[in-house]
Amino acid sequence: MDICAKRGFEVIEKLAFERVSGSPEEKKAAEMLYEMAAETGVQVEIEPFEVEDGIVHNASLEILEPYQQSYEVTGYIRSASTPEEGLVADFVYIENALAVNLVDVKGKIVLINGRCSKAIYEKLMKAEVAAIVTGSGSMLDKDESSDLGINKLRPILTDESGFAVAVNTRIRDAVDMVRRGASKAKIVVKSECITKTSHNVYATVPGTDKADEIIAFGAHYDSVFFSAGVYDNAAGSAVLMELLRHYSKNPARRTLRFMWYGSEEQGLLGSKHFVAAHPELVEKTQIMINVDVGAPVMGHEVVIVTGEKSASDYIDGLMKENGLAVEVKQDIYSSDCIPFADKGIAAFNFMRPGAPGASFIHDRNDQLFFLSPEGLNGTLQTAALFTEHVANSFMLPVAKTVPTEITEKVDKYLFKKK
Ligand SMILES: [Zn+2]
């Protein structure tokens, strides 16, 4: 096959800048992918879609008792606003928000231990807290590299429970508040909800004799704040570009749809948009191939099959037959495979997780320095081998269906109520 990890690695290098959902940089990355895909001569589209976002005009947190100190905070995107003069209330550290922690928190500013999950958010809103404080980063962060995390109250939280006043601080500052027994605080947040535009990029190589059978490829190209997002997921974007470059010159029997998704990091928004907006294409989609995280120098190849055990066994055998060292598992994966699996379409997730301590995700350390073309090659080869077997085979060699036990996990992931 005409695929080349060195050439693919150039895609990663070009995309090595912060590309947050709905930002001008994310749009620039979409346009770059569009240009690269269009160079192959196939039909390429760029599709905009709306994402719920917000602007935080200002946010501050001051401890008033038993000592006085201001700490740097970021307001959650889509946080409720406080009155202009701020909100003064008792301050309490409530650990993991267990029932006992929540007995006496009504009207108080609460500091929680870690991320504000949907389950914790619901509990805090029910308990009628006045405001939520979270901490992020590490106690070991150096001053010059201590990014103050920017979080968002996603619609999945606010749709059911409403909007809270929420701010985030550095974890070392949160620890300082707990250590010094902060008991009263003032929070000011001025925030507004706005809609932003994110983009998906699609390139289609029509099939030569089974054009109605679509193999869908996905990789998200957005990143999170402070991250160049090369491992996660310019690498997957590059794998798709190399496959497109090959199949644009060597069309397969089945139709291949290459899709680079925006806003995955905000809750799989790009792939959810595609699935919702194009039922006629989803209808024809046989299976989905997703690539998310790749190219670390030291790592190992993994395929997670969000489908039948028989499909997982097939890939395991195929890789062994070809001498490729790949760990194959049957499970769900927190990525763009989910909206497809939710439609009953089996998804195959190709990835190369980095060795512990040798790769970094979702922060400023997701850098080119930790990646290599050789690292990218593993995932490129495994994805290409499988693609060739599903794109050009007489019959599809893997089951297209998603078994009940996987569907149940998908439902849980999507917070579907029974
Ligand atoms: Zn990712």
C-alpha cells in the first residue's frame, strides 16, 4: 500500500497547535485538513455545526475567614453569574460529596475533591449549594508551567440540573484553603452563554462495485486548552490522511468516508452531529474505524472492538497472521466510536497508548518531542491492514452488529435512562 509514516508525521507537525472546540484555531485546523484532503483529488466537504459555549468576563475567589487571601480562579464556561457585588457565604470542603458531606451545605460555597462529574453536580444542585469550587493540575506543577484549567458546565450537566456558580483553582491553592481551614469566602463570576461554530471535514472515495456499503473512518482533530494535541489526536488525523492518500489513488470496492471531527473533547460533539444530521449515510454505514491517540515513541498497539466478540477474534487472528503485535479487546472507548455504536454500528478503535510516564494527554505536555514517525507507523500499519480487509473483501469479514453487553455500556456512557 502507498502509505508512509514519515509523510503522515508531517500532518501531526502541521497541526501541533492548540485547537479548542469553536476557536479560530480549531477552524484553521479544519481548513488545513480540508486542503490536504482536497489535494488527493477526491470530493471534500467542511460541515459547520453549533456548540454550546460561553464567555467568562471575570471570576474571582477571596477567602474572608479565618484569614484573608485571594486566589486565582477561572470561571467555568457557562457558569451562572453571581450578583455584581459578588456572593459571600460560608465555605466548606466536602471531599467527594458523599451523603454525610451534604447534610449541611445549603447556601454554602463548596470545594470538592476533583472533577465535577454529572453525578456530583446533580447532588450539589439538589443540595442547593451557593457555588462550586474545583481544583486542577498537580501539587508538583512549577510556577512557570502551572496552567490554570478551564472547565465547562456542559449541557449534559445543566440541561437537567440548571446552572451553578462554578470556579476552578489550582489544586495547590485548593489544598492551601483546606490546610488553613477556610470557612467564609466571596465569589464573583460574570459569565454569559453563547453558541460557537465547530467543523467536521469529510472526504469520500466512492466504492467501485459496492458503493452503497460505507466504511466510516473517524479521528477527532480538536484539542483541549493548553495542549498542542499531537498524541491526542493529530496522530489519528494523520493516520486517516495517509489512508485517504492511498485509497484516493486506489479506490476500494466499498465507499470509504474519511471524517475528521471537531469538538470531540467537549463530549463527542462532531461525531454526534454527523450521526444526527446524516441518517441516510448512517443507514449505509457498515462499520466504523476510529483512530484516537497515537505516535508515542514508546507505547503499544491496541484495538478496542466496540462490537461482537467474533469481530474481536477476527482482528486478533488477522494481526497474528501478519506478525503485528496488537492487543485486541472488546469494549467501549471514550471517543467518536460511541455515537456509531449507539446506532448499532460496530466500531473498531485503533490506538497506540504511550508507555506510562512517556506520553502525556490533555495538558501542555502533549508535545511532538514525545512522538516519532516510527511510533505513528505501528497504528498506521494495523489500521491499514484491517481497512484493506474490510474495504475490498468479497463479503464483510466482521459482524456489523453491537451485542447487548456493549450496548448497555454505551447507554451508561451516554447517561441514557432506562
Ligand atoms: Zn482523543
